[in-house]
Amino acid sequence: MATTYESDIVAWAKEQAHLLRSGKLSAIDIEHIAEEIEDVGKSEQRELANRMAILVSHLLKWRYQPERQSGSWQRTIKEQRKAIARRLKNTPSLKASINDSEWLEDAWGDAVSITINETGIGSFPEICPWKIENILSVEWLPATSDDGEKP
């Protein structure tokens, strides 16, 4: 007897893959397979957004807590940039997200929330003051508040 999608998604997925490979197309669960395929794309988008939020959060901390700058922050910034670049290379359609202003606003909001929770700093710009090209650039770091920039 076939496993249902609702009862055990892992067993269901294995059964569906077997049915597809066996050419038993009339036996497959088309609706749930379609949902799962769509979810793969959503998962990729969430991963990109999470990595962007972590990257921007560390850039905010770099900018607003210059006295706490560390090699650990630099490694995290570098690691997130590399991971984002790999994701964009392996899934080129995600580049549209990077250039979408609403997506960037959401990533900014997530980054601000992370930073507030981790630092206790309660005031950041409403919108991201940095260009996406800078955020993703391997050599760029934001000027610190001690560099004369207004917070």
C-alpha cells in the first residue's frame, strides 16, 4: 500500500521517485509532487535571504560597533559573501531576487532585527543605505561611525 504524503513525507518521496523512474506515471501523486517542486524554489530563496540577512547584520555591527570589530566578524562576512555568490552561480534565477527592491527591504528588515537582538542598538536607517554591489563586494566594508558618517 502506498504511503500518503501526510503520513510520512520521506517514505512518500522515495515511493514517488520510484514510480517516476519506473514510468508508472498514472500512480504518482501529481499535486503533491508539484507542491514539493515549488517548495524547492522557495527553499532556495529562503536560504539566499537568510544568508543576506546574516551578511548585512554583520556589516551593520561593523559599522555601528567599531570597537568590537573582530576577525570572527570578517570571517562571517567573507563566508556569507562566498555562499551567496555560490548560490547565485548555481541558481542564476535567484539574481532577480537580489535586484528586487521588496526582497532587499525584507532582507534589510531581517538584518536590522538580528542586529538589534544581538547588540541592543535600537536605531538604524529605515532603508538600506548601501548598494547591493558593495554589500556583495569581497573588499568592501562600511565606514564606521568613528569615520565621520552620520548614524
